[in-house]
Amino acid sequence: MSTEEKHLSDIKALNEGSHGKPVGYNDFAGLLVTQKGPILEILLNRPEAANSLTGEMEVGIHEIFREAGDDDSVKVVVVRGAGKTFSAGHDLKEVADWFVESDGQAQILRLQGVPALRRPWYFNKPVVAGVQGYVGPMALIYLSMFDFIIAAEGTRFSWEQARRGGVLPLSTLMFRLPMGVYKKLTMMGGWFDADKAERLDLVQKVVPEGQLEDEVWRWAKELAKIPTAQHVAMKRKIHRQYELMGLLSMLEPVHPGGHGTEEDFEFYRALKEEGMAAALKMRDDDFDIDLAQIT
Amino acid sequence: MSTEEKHLSDIKALNEGSHGKPVGYNDFAGLLVTQKGPILEILLNRPEAANSLTGEMEVGIHEIFREAGDDDSVKVVVVRGAGKTFSAGHDLKEVADWFVESDGQAQILRLQGVPALRRPWYFNKPVVAGVQGYVGPMALIYLSMFDFIIAAEGTRFSWEQARRGGVLPLSTLMFRLPMGVYKKLTMMGGWFDADKAERLDLVQKVVPEGQLEDEVWRWAKELAKIPTAQHVAMKRKIHRQYELMGLLSMLEPVHPGGHGTEEDFEFYRALKEEGMAAALKMRDDDFDIDLAQIT
Amino acid sequence: MSTEEKHLSDIKALNEGSHGKPVGYNDFAGLLVTQKGPILEILLNRPEAANSLTGEMEVGIHEIFREAGDDDSVKVVVVRGAGKTFSAGHDLKEVADWFVESDGQAQILRLQGVPALRRPWYFNKPVVAGVQGYVGPMALIYLSMFDFIIAAEGTRFSWEQARRGGVLPLSTLMFRLPMGVYKKLTMMGGWFDADKAERLDLVQKVVPEGQLEDEVWRWAKELAKIPTAQHVAMKRKIHRQYELMGLLSMLEPVHPGGHGTEEDFEFYRALKEEGMAAALKMRDDDFDIDLAQIT
């Protein structure tokens, strides 16, 4: 087996296998998991912090999807966020701790067994997400791996963090967006609203926020009627195509010496020392905010 | 030559070569072929069965495109369907016979020399299709290989068959649709109308049904004025790009042990024993039909 | 190193390296380069010839981007065209000279060190183009490599030259357009307007012509505020993905024996002997011009 083949094989084992020890669906702080019949709901449940993703939540998502992949009672997974915001993305306070401590080289999650290509991509049953309010960078990367996305009117999909740098792990986001949109998002600190997301076919349906819950469950129930074998076959086919296109070879892409910029480092230090408001002011004040929207 | 290279070489020879014995354009039941100057028209001609594709018709399409590739008098191919429907897709009655007889393992067409990646993909001159009424799964796969598609208003492009499973051979369809659309189509049993197909740039123009014939011929005549060498060069370039992206390596994708689900098998048995209406009722009754449209 | 690896390595060295000798930004006729702070503007400056691209201009673009890649004082490049037209594409009179002299085999630019995959693709800092009037074939290939494109209302993006043939070097254009649009453009001699370009997310914004200059500089100034390290990382990531998808292996694609058709040759001979008006009349007269627009 060549080095490249070994590398691919390791990633696939990490993602596809059922080699882990069983976990309880509710072993992870910040996540609330419930099952109704064949539908497993994962609720991002830190509304007091805009459901921003801690390391523990990322490990939890990884383990829950692994477990659910092997659990024959689960036919569909729903992902929702408690409160007014789906998820702000990474928990920047936690990232700030890692980042400043590691002098900008933080890759802590990888050491905890969370692959750069997050596990939901290799989950072989349908995932339906319902999103509202705000979807920050890491949350948008997760969304790009889900199969069906319903958005509340007015939801904002953002990568404004790129103004300082912005860690971009291996993802499938590039394949979900036209190049012009992807570049404005990640190179210019852009964002787009739910209507644009629907025109891009990233989001399949936009509904008033009051109807979001019902609509997500309507889709999930419909999907649960389809043979799981069909879902598995179709998703494997899609995975195979993206592997052929080199997806897995992107794992260690192009950030020699860690993936932070000096400006990232400043941002995270300000966040630690002066708080979030000061850090965001440093990030945004100099920018022409009207220009950031991707229309 | 490595196994992989041999594999690719075999597929390309099957598709590109002029190794077959000559066939008459009208040797195949269900297809009517006529030539007007440099334009060859292939008419799907089983309107009494919604132009559903029998094995003989698929072999015919394969052979006719092979022959037309070598026929210097042909500069453009037009594909049309007689009557109110372009094509319902596979002839499900015939598939039912094969499927039930083979205990769900039917791959009869391959044994007849029809490659999983249907030949029109490697036809190096322009193909213009005019579609109306309904385009079922296998017909949609063919469309994804054609260069220009004109649709009558109200045409429905459907993969509702995915509700039971649904055989998906190697195809270029994934490359013609955003991932969100492709997933709703094939994982949720979706369909879209002609207006959506035009917004997706899958269909180049939508016209009232009464103008379909004229519009298709208008495009074909225009294309016949362009040097064939330009068409050949451009199509080869596109083929090469998709080969590099792994298209041919998808040939035996990801359905170990045949590509049917148990639910497929039930459907086809019901079709044989109780008829089409009963089979479709089994397929559709439990579903929330309003949710299937891809908007 | 295998032959394939050597090939890729050569192309990348040609594009990425800083191996050339220094050039002055204004050493090339037809290009006017000015720098304002961190923004370098390249002006196509042959308005009397619709800014059509001569060999010297192509070499200049190659060298200027190479130089600017190594020039730490440059954070963003702006590309504009003087006068009413961004660029008609290749200078057809010059191509006619080469083409007729070389009996249709002209690949002069390559011999001058301009790679088929033009350098701006591998420029690792942002490029903002402002376009107006008309964008002809080779100019459209350059655009497909730029990151941000602002268009004046009414701009026409054209490949009508395909009516005679039309040399298509290795490009990233295929990745910026849906297959149906790409085929109508290059196989049928199509064109689209600025509104369609915006719907395709090829163009990020359409503005009245009087606002084009201001808008381009507004974007460039905004981009100059972002850390260059972020731009470099994101662009390398994107380059890597397209290399994995085989982009570089397209270098010598599929035009055995040169890339001209006989009809190309006739066109260029007419252009030399009878002038542009006669050549264009030969190219266009027989065609149904209304059909060429991609809507």
C-alpha cells in the first residue's frame, strides 16, 4: 500500500468504521439527543453562547454520528440549534485559549480524534438540518456535509471571520458553492442570506421561523419512509465521486506551519484579554460592512 | 498496462471505437430514425407506453450513436419522443421480468453490450433533445449526456422511483445538478419542473409545447453550420476533464451484490402480479406528494 | 519522479516560481501599470483596438503577475480595460499572421514562455477585474482565473468565434459555468450578458458603467485590509483542489495536430486578405444571431 493509499485508508477507517467503543447519545455537554421512532435529533444546546461549538461538542458530534451509523433503529438524523441562533461556529473563547497557548498552532481537535473532514460527511443515512438566525464558519462547514437544509427566513450564513484569517479545515463547502461565492465568502469575509442560499441550492427550502420545526420534521419523516439501503447506496456513490476528485487528498492542504495568521493571533489575544466586543470591534471596525453581503 | 488503465481503455473502446459491425438505423423496435440533410433524428416511438425504454431500445440507442459517430453525413443528432411524453424512463414491466427472474440481480443490459455509462456521452457531435410531458429516471440520465435540451412548458423531470430504491447506473447526472438538488432527487424521490430545470441550466430553453419541434430543429440547424472539428475538439476536452475527475472509475460503484433494495423487489413483484396501478399505489400512497417537488 | 509528476512540477514551477529575471511593470506595449498603495492596477491600454490582446500583452501579463507575486508591496491586483470595451480577446490580426504563416499550427505564445494555463490562476493574492462593453474569448478565459469580477450593465461575454472553430487553451472556464452554458458558449458560438453572468455567480456585481471604476476600487481597498496570508492560504487550497481534479493534466488536451479547424484557417486568411469586416461577415452571416444568446 502506498503512503497515499495508507493515508486515505486511515481517514476512511476513522470515518466509516464502527471501531469505537459505544457511547451514550447524551454523554456530551452542549448537545441534547432525543429519538422519536426512527429519527434521531441532535440539538445544539448552548443557547446562552449562540450554540457555538466547543471541542467537547465537536467530539460529541463525531461520536454520535459514529454511533448512529451503526444503530439500526436510526433511519434519519435531524440537527437543530436551541434558541435564536443555529450556531455561531467555533466557540471563539475556547479557540482563543488554545490558540494563544499554542502560539497559533492549535490543532487540538485533531489530537482528540476528530478528523479534519468531519464525520457527518461519511454518515450514510440522511441528515436534515433546520437553521435559524446565524450560521458561523464552522457551522457552515458542517452544513455543507448535511443532505437537506431548511432555513428560517433571515438566516445569515457568514464567514466574516476571514477578515482576520480564519482556520478552514478540510471541507466539502467548496463543492456546494460557485467559485465566485466561495471566494467572496472566504477571501473577503462575506456572508449571504437565506434567500441567496436557496438560489444557490445550498438550502432546499426557506420558511418563516415559526414553521421551521414542523418543516424539518416533515422532511425527516418523509425520508424515513425511503429504504435505508437506497440512502446508503446513493451517499456512497456521492462519496466515491468526491474521493475520485481528490477530496481526501486535501487533508493536509496548504498551510505550512499551522493555519493561523498573525492577525488571527492578535484577534484571539484581544478576545482573551479584552473580551469579545473588543475583539469583534478590532475585526470589523475598519471594514465597509455593506460590501460583505454576497447577493 | 495496470488493471485500472485496462479498465478505462476497455470502456473507451466500447464507447469511442468503430469496432462494431454496421447496423441499419431502423433495425430496432421502438425507435424511428430519419435523416434530413446533416441532421439525424432518433424518435422514441412507443407512445402507447409513454416511450418507456426497453432493452432493445437501449441497445438500439447504443448502436445508432456508434454508427452515427462514424457516419460523416451526420453532423448533429436530434432526440425526440412521440406523443405526449418524452420518456417514462425504463420500461418497468420489462425490468420487473428481469428483476424477479434474477432475484433482484438484473444487469441484463450490460450483458448485451450496453455500457453502464451510456454511449451518447462519448458521441463527439452535438445532440439536441426536445422533451415534453414527463422525463423518468433512465431518460433523465440520458438527458444529462446530451448537449442541448429544449423543454416544453410543464415538463416534469422525476426520480420518484427512489421511494422504493431505484437503480442508478454510472451517469453524468451528478455533474449537471447542484448537490442539494441531486440529493433531493435521488434520496427523497424528488422531481422538478421545466422552469427549475432552466434555472439549473440543465435545460437551455423552455417553450410552449406547440413550438417545441420548431425550436429543436432551429437549434440543430444552427449547430450543423459549425465545423464538426470544433464540436469534436470541445467534447473531447470535456470528456477528458471528467475522466480526470474520475468519471470512468465510477463504473462499478458501490452496490455490492447488485443494485436493488428489498423494497425494489417487492415493487417489481407487485407490478408483475397485480399490475402497474397497484405497484404505483404501493410506491406512492404513503408519501406526502407535495413535498417531492424540488423548487 | 514519473513523467506525469515531472510535467506537473514543470507547470507549477513556471507559474509559481520567482525564477524569472526582474521586469519593469511598464516594459510592455499595450499595458499601463500603476500602483496606488498596496493596489497594483493593470490597464489594458489599446482602446483603438478594443484592447485586444497581442502576444506582447500576454507575455506582459505573465511577467507582471509573476513580478507582483514576489512584490510584497502589492496586496491586490486590479485589471481594467481603457475605453468602451474591456477586451475583444485575442488580437485576431496578429493571430491571422501567425496562423496563416504556420499553416494553422500556431502556438507561438507557448514558445514565448506563456503557459497554456495562464499565470493569473497561480497568482496567490486577490485579483479584481472591472469589465465593460465586450469580453471576447481569450479575455473570458482570463476572467475565469480572476477572483472578483464587477461588470458594467450591458457587458457582453462572447464566444461567437466558435462559429469558425476557435482555439481554446487550457483554462479554468469550464469550472466557472454549468455544463449547459459552457457547451452553448463553446459549441454553438454563444454569448451571455452581465445579468446572466451575475446569476451564474461568475460576476459578483453589476453596476451602471459610470460607477464601475469606483466599485472596483471599493472592492480592492476592502480586500487590501485582509491579511495576505489568508488570501494565499485560501487560493492555494483552491488550486490544490483543482489540481487533484486533474486541471494540470489538461495541458495538452485533445487537439491532435494543432488546434485549428479548416474553417479557422479560411477565416484568418480572409482577415489578412480582405480585412476584419469581410472576415466577420463570413463568420456570422449564415447564422441565426437571435439564437446565440445564453439566457
